[in-house]
Amino acid sequence: MPCFLMCPPDYYGVDYAINPWMADHIGDVDRELAKAQWQAVVDALTGAGAEIEFLTPEPEMPDLVFTSNAGLPQSPFFYPSRFRYAERRPEEAIYGKWFSSHRWCIEPTVAPHEGRGDLMSWRCGSYGCMFAGTGFRSSEAAHLELSVALEIEVATLRLVDPRYPHLDTCFRPLPEGRLLWVPDAFDRPSREAIEAHIPPPLRHGLDSCESLGFAANGIVVDRWYFTSEVSGATRTWLESAGLEAVILDVSEFLKSGGGVAALVLEL
């Protein structure tokens, strides 16, 4: 079963705007409700058999709760994020300290990237690669660095819709090579690259309503897919893949542009 890193939302809030979601919600977070929603995510994941490690929250770091952006763990190595925006750069030292204290080998990159937010592993049978998002947060130069360091193919995908600032908001690899995705979030060459890698029976495009509800920002644990919203068609498609959709209310975190998967980092 997977093990995730999570950070309690003790200091979570929308204190600045670095994506379109945040612009409409500065100062508009019910922190007690956010704590209850975060705890419900913890309870759901542990109830499914996952293990959770916890990061101590820090004052003046409201986005530390979004641990998916911490970096890229590839045991025993950890490739820490280098955040694009100054507002989030203080988080880098906090994440680095946690991973160092848990005996991970820290491998910094030169170019900016934002961890699992923009780096998604995909595998079908014996073939696998890492899809990497760029356009808003992470750089292609970082993708090249990580490709060399990890000795794997990295396929860069360009995001073009600012409502999907990270790859994990619009692209979710699933077991057996399957994929949930938002086609309009990508430029044409990226859509073509995805379609070349993943044939139609294995990929499912999300409708506009569930896309903006961050249906793609979900987590698989065993036979469950935990997310914030799915349509009937998507639920049926997931069932055909042997997965049951479980809906979790993370409305307070959607105000920052983060769904269920944004709250966890798989170790």
C-alpha cells in the first residue's frame, strides 16, 4: 500500500494570488472547515490501507498543505522543487529538512520544477515514461535534468489554460496504462503526444464541469479513486477499469486551485 506525506492546514489560507482560482478567494477560507475536510481525506486514505507521514505546518506558509508540490521522491533520492513564485520558495527549506531527517538523499536540480504537481509517472506493461508539465510553473530544462538523472524518458507537455497551472490538475495516470485527462488544457503538439502514447480505449477525456471540479486531481489507493468530482460517464469508465470513485469534499482547497491529490505526496 502507498505511503503519503501530508501537512495539516493549521496555517492554510488564500493570502496571495499565483493562479486564477486564488484571485477570487483572497481572505476567503474557512480554516476550521478546511481542517475538517483535510482530516476526512486522511481518514479516507488510511481507511483504504494507505500510510500517512505528517509534516509540521509552519506560520506564513499557507500553501505548505499542498505537499504534492514538495518535489519528486524516487527512493532513496529526493529531487526538491524549485518554486517559480517567491511566495512559495520558503517551503523548499522545510521540505528539504523533512526529507533529510528521514534519510533521503537530496539531489537538487538547477532549473525550476514543482515536483509531483508537474511530474507524472505512467506505465503500460513493460513500457513506461514520465510525463512532465510546463507552461506555468516547471521548466523544460528541469525535465531534461531529471531525464538524465533518472535515466528515463521524459515527455514534456505544454499547459495552455491557466486554470490548470499544474499537470496534476488535468492529467491523471491510472493503473494498467489508463489516463484521465482534460484535452483542452494542452497545446496541440502535447495532445498529439498523449494520443500517440495512450490509445483511445485507455484514455478518458473529462467534461468541462468535472474538469473544473478537478476530477483529474485524484489518488488511487487499491481499488478506489479518491477525487472531488466525477460525472456519471467517468464513474462508469472507472468502474470498467476496476476502480470505484469516492468523492471527497475539498471545496476550501479548490479556492487555491488544489484538489485531493494536491494534498498528498506519494513517498
